[in-house]
Amino acid sequence: MSSFSANLVFTVIPSSITRLAATHVGVEVLHVPTGFIARSVDLPSQYLNQQAALAILASRLTTHD
């Protein structure tokens, strides 16, 4: 799994829900080899958004193969 992790770029992005509070909890994950991007901004924490984005990305990679 470490080679998979090494091919990921995480970016924290502002969530539309918390924009007024200036809290950045959204996460965007780029899978470098494929160029696939998964983003989650709707959940209440950065951790949950990261987990959701990783699940989306894993689904896309599984479908892509």
C-alpha cells in the first residue's frame, strides 16, 4: 500500500459549508499516475472528507482497471 500512498497528492480546499467561518475542511486527492482527482467537501471534518475522497478514488481506480 505504500507505493499507492506515494502516488497521492492531498490538497486542503475550502468547503462551501464552512466558507463563512474561514475553515478549510475539504480534501482533494490526486492520483498522479492516472490523473484521477477525487474531492469531498460536504462532511463536517477534514478527516471524514479525506476518507470519503479516498473511497471515491479507490472506486474510480477499481472501475478503471
